[in-house]
Amino acid sequence: MILKTLESKVRYRIKRNKNSVFIPSDFFDLSDRDQVARALRALVKEGALLKIGYGLYARSKVSSLTGQPIPEKSLPELAREALKVLGIKIQNSSFDNDYQSGNTTQVPTGRVIAVKGRVSRKIGYGGNYITLEQAA
């Protein structure tokens, strides 16, 4: 496979990587910041990637129902992976702790993630976002 353009190199690296979440700095060894951003925007427009936050991209696939690009993994899995890539420590949320201790029978959805420290990011797509709460 001949990789001539930056876009094809980025696409190849995304395809071969085991991670589903990418940040632009993953590709800075290929070119400079502006060209990498341009290639990532082109891949988002094409549907090979989804933008799930500021500087966060997720590998996508085509939905069999709508024909629109959707992420390969669920939103809670993507958010946990994105926070790990960003170096932010995560813990069980208060909803997870309540369920595990038997205080409630309502199963948590995973849409609330407890983080250590202060984080002001929105992670999500299509109007659905993860809620980040401060860890106790």
C-alpha cells in the first residue's frame, strides 16, 4: 500500500491502531499542526472519524439503520478512553457507588463519570454528552 498523502497516512494509522479515540498530537510526527488538523477535518467530513470533543476524535462506522457515521464503541466507553488519553484519572460515579452498595436498584447508565481534579470538557456527539462529576 503506497501512502502518498497525509490524509492516507492518518487514515492508515487510525485503521491499524487499537485505540478508538485519537487526539491531534498522535499525528504530529507526520506533519505540522495545521496540516494534521486539515486532514482530521477531511476525515470527519468523509465519515471515517467523529469529533466527540475539542481535540478529540473517535473512529466511526456506518450505521445499518440510518446510513450515518456512528462511533464503534458506546459513548461511556469513548469518554473513559478519551479521559485516559488526556491523562485524567477517573473513578466510579456516585450512581455506580450507590448501586454497588445496594442503596438503589436503578442500574447506572454510565453517562456520569467521576474525575479527579477539575475538568471543563464536553465529550459527546449528536446532542448526547457525558456528565463529569468531581470525585470525592
